[in-house]
Amino acid sequence: MPHTAVTKRASPAPPAAPVERPADALAWIEARAGHAAALRGAASGELLQKLRLDEDCVIAAQLTVLPADAETEAAVLEAFGPEITNLFSGVHRMATMQGLSKSSAAPTTHALAAEQAQQTEALRKMLLAMVDDVRVVLIKLAERLVSLRSAALSTEARRNDSAQAEAREVMDVFAPLANRLGVWQIKWELEDLSLRLLEPAQYHSISRFLDETRIEREAYIDTTKAVLRDALERAGITGEISGRSKHIYSIYDKLKRKRCAIEELYDIRALRVIVPEMKDCYATLGIVHSMFQPVPGEFDDYIAKPKANNYRSLHTSVIGPHNRALEVQIRTQDMHQSSEFGVAAHWNYKEGGQAARDASFAAKIASLRQVLSWGKEVSSPGELLAGFKSSLFEETIFVLTPQGKIIDLPKDSTPIDFAYAVHSGLGHRCRGAKVDGMMVPLTTPLKNGQRVDIITVKEGGPSRDWLNPDNGYLHSSRSRGKVRQWFNALDSQETLSHGRAVVEKDLQRHGQTALSLDKLAQEAGFKSTDDLFGAVGRAELNTRELDLSIRKAAGLLEATPDPQAREVHTSRSKAKSGSGGILVVGVDKLMTGLAKCCKPVPPDPIVGFVTRLKGITIHRHDCSNVIRMMAQEPGRIITADWGEAAQNEVFSVQIEVIASDRQGLLRDISDVLAREKINVTAVNTLSRDFMAKMKFTAEVRSIDQLRGALVQVTQVKGVQSARRN
């Protein structure tokens, strides 16, 4: 019988001709590993036969009792072909992840418990992500169940630490997987046997209380189902009735959660009735209550008032035949579909909603459960399952830290992405990486199950090259955000340093080096000194305002004003318009000119400085040169106003633009200035580490025109800031 090779995984080359399988796989196993191994293999195969899985899956389950070495894998390939070999190898690959969920002690704090729960959830996802064929998971579940059966029957094994560790891992990882996949036959037995090994006293206490075998309880359910079905048929209601007797671990778990006595549980035996329409739900409820005595206080109408996850159903508890408590759930087919495969899925609720935070994962699990459910109704379910490769995590991978912690990352993430996912500081200082003990480039895409060790430096930060997508260093948007934050913080620190230097220089000029910086910040209207330094470094607080704040903080404004200073304010002369539209400022008919250091533009506040040879030079009021001249030669400062400029009068200004460098950036900014009818007379650009710093000399008619242009420039792609110098 020919088999199709699985190309997603490296494996020995398949033989050219179809493989002639041994007539009896169990006899082949017995010849290689002994009679006991063949018996364990037969038990695993029988479990999957009951699930109606295909022959390849059953044979692979029988073979899992063999060791996972190269010689055995080659023998399996020669005897059974590549399809069964891939299933066999996949099960043993899952075994490499065993032990990651073990903990030496119970968590002592809520934070530790949350972290452990998160890691356990990540391990469940990782086990699913590592397999190419979902049948591998089912085989692994059967293998674990056979192992637990053996341990539970052995008195010596029940006292063995390794058997208890295995039971704990089954409870944490494999039983929830069986629950999610809807493999109830395996799920309940995994939980009961694990409880028997971990908590034997509680297990036997519950077992004694039930005082009947599971077969007897199931027979009781079947009898009650028949009675209720007859009653519904007489009422003309078509209903699908299913039942279950609560298994021992489920009772144990409910007793822990509700902190009640076992006598207070009314759902040890339960029936579920699925009817066509909502009105049939309430009609069925009436029939149930007419047949059996309701238990007071044990009725919930989740149809009229659904749960937060939109779960809808009627729940009632009654005293059924032979005076035994019985729970009855009543719902429509749509309600049932939602509870089993939708956001209200029972497995999610039972696990505390841990996986509900990932809506995509929950949806894919629901899809997989539907495939498994369909597999029970088709003639060859194995083909259906074999075609359903593990697409649960097409966009996610799971890798390990050196300590065994599981980190989930976007597909194709690199070692730097991994480092940032562990800790931002580790990412900043990353300089190399080992994957499964081998040095690899930092651009290497990681794969499921790999163990990553980051090599760091003691000090340092990321490279701007990491932000270039063409270099392939980063795949995760979260990592790129962390790198950008680092460089933004670096720029912020440089701004603070510059602002501090300006403040300290001004304090020295005023002779106020002993002045409290906190007092100065408060006087300037800032909560902290860092806020003050930042505002000065970004030029949000100009030199004049800083000087004023220093003088106020030092108490200098309360002193008698300088006579020359009074003269400055009294020698004001109003500006006029000169002939030909020429701007006239200061004293009438005196030669004037605009300063090149600050390039004033109407309506900037301005003052005039009387030069020795060139008349009056007009400066912006906050120009650093004017501030210095006010202190040195206050008598040469005069006030001034703008006159009425000629219609086509223009003024020269300097614009500074900081942006992420890219092709076409200068063209786009120039286009914006041209649209705003601003003439650019000179451009100076400097690019470094993918950042561009541009200085434009431009001609504008007014400050309003300039402000409008700066707003438009900041909207150009990549521009981080645009301001007037």
C-alpha cells in the first residue's frame, strides 16, 4: 500500500517501492522489545481503535513502546513506510518537551501562580504547534493513559516519585489537551488515574461515597434517558438526549471550587436535552418538573439571562428514579454549538478562561474539535485527520530560554525578537545568540522548540541598523517599538543635557550658581527640574523667560530699577511706514536693518540695537545676543514696532526638519513649501544612522504663513519635527 511522504520534516528517504508491512505489527514489536512491550503497544492501539482512527494511527500507537533512536526509526521506516514513521517520530518529538511543566513546590504567591499557569498554557500550545499531524497528539494521549493505568495498578509505582511527577504533568498538560480536543473517553480516565496517584485518600473517599461502579451509574443514566424520551415523544417534542455520570476527578474539582460537602452536589448524574426551538426548551422543562421532584434553589435560566461568555441553557436539578439526584440541561442545537465550539466552549470555562484571551486560538481549537467530531461519522476518519495539519499556530512559534521558560513569538522571529520578549534590557545589550548550542547570525528565523541563549555586553544599546527592514534583524513590531523607544529616550537625554547646560550657563552669567534648581523650576512654572531642562533644551522656554525666572527666584526684581533701564522704556518711538513701503523702526529716518542671527519676521516682538556704524539692527526680543547686550550695554537698546510692510515684502527665516531618512524626502518637503508659496533660497542636509537633519533658508511674508507651512511639513511621511530656528 503506497504512502505519501511528509515533506515538512527531515526524515530518512522513503523507499522507491511500496512497503510490505509485517502481517502482525504486535508480533514484530514483541520480537524487538519483548512481550511486555507488545502488551503496552496493544493497549495503546486498542484505545485508538475505539476512537475509530485509521490503521496507520493504530500501528504508530503500538510502535511508541519502542525507543526513539536512529536505529529503531530506520527499522520502522523499512518495515512500515514513511507515513507511520512520521507519526512514530512525532510522538517521540513531543517527549522532548516533557518535564517543562514540573515544579518542585506549589506557588507561594498569586504572581507566581499566574506565571506558572501562563507557562503551563504555553506548553500546551507548544506541544500542539510542534506536530505536523494532529493524530500525533491523540497517539501521545493514548500512550500516557496506558502508562497511568500501569502505575495505578502497581502499589510500588504509586509510591514512586517519578509516577507522581508523570501524573502531575498529565493533569497540567495532557488532560486539558484531551479536553480541548473533545476526546472525552481518554480525558476523564487520565484525570481519574492522575488523582488516584496524587491524592489517593480523596480518590477513595469519593469512590466509596458513590457506592456503585461506573457501569452501574451509566446504566442508570441510560434507563432515565429512555423514560424521558418516551415522555417527550408523547408531548410531540423531538429531542436528542445524551447523558453522563460525573467522573471522580470532576467531583473532586467541584468540591474544591465550591468548598462544600459531597452531599450538596446535585450534578453527579446529568442528562442533556437538545431540542429544535427555544419554546421547546421551556416545554421540556415543564415535563421534567412534572416527572421528577425539583430541588429547591437549583434552577438557572441562562437563556433569559446568559452568562458573560454568552452561554445559554436551562439547568435544573431534580430527584430522579430510585431517589437519586439528577441534573438536566436543556438547550437548542444553536446553543449547544456555541457552548461546544464557540466562545462559550466548555473546555475554556473549565480551564478558567486562560486561553480565552487568545480569541484566534480558541476559534482554531473549535475548528479542530469539529474535525475530530466529523471523523466519527465518516468511513475513513484517518484521511480527514491526516489532512488537517496543525494550522493552529501558523503565525506563532514557541521557543525556550536556557532555563526552560517558554516564550511565544510571531513566526519568523529572530534571536533579537526573542531577547526583547524576555526583557527589554536583554534586547538592548544583545550582540549574539546560540540556538540549541550553536552560534547563529542574529537574522536567523527561529523555529518551534528551539532553545535560545542570548550573548550580551555589559553596557550598550541597540543599533539603528536593526530598524532597517531590509537587514532582517527584527520581525516583531513589539521589538521595533522597543528599539525606537530606546533611541527616543536617548534623544530625550541629550535634550535634557543641553537644557541643563543652558540653565547653568545663565546662572553663572547672573552670578546665581548657588540658586536652588527646584526653586527656579517652580518659579518658571514646572513641576521638576527635568521638565525645566527639557523645555529649555527644546526651546519651549526662551532665553528672556529663563532670565526673568532666574531674577524672580533670586529676588532681584524687588530691587530699585536701574536708571538706564527706566530710560529704555521711556525713549520709545512709534514705527512708521517709510516711502516706497520700506519698514521704518526706532527713531524716525534712521538707517535700520534686520539681524541675521535671529531673522525676525512680523509680528515677532522686536527691539532695536544702536550700532556704532550701521544704524539700528532689529532683533527678536528673545534673541540670545539681545539678552547679552541688555546686560552689558542696556543704554543702546531701544524699543521698536513693525510698520506697514510693502505688499510684496518678504523676510528670510531658517527652518529645521528632523525626519527618518528615505528616498524622496527632500522632494516631498520642498513640494509642501512650494504649495505654501514659500521660496527656498538654501538647503543644508545631514544624514546619519537613517536619520536626516535638514536646514532650509526660506522667504516668508509673515509668521502665520510660516506656522501653516510647518504644520504641513510635519505631516510628511517620516518627519518627526519641523520648527523655526
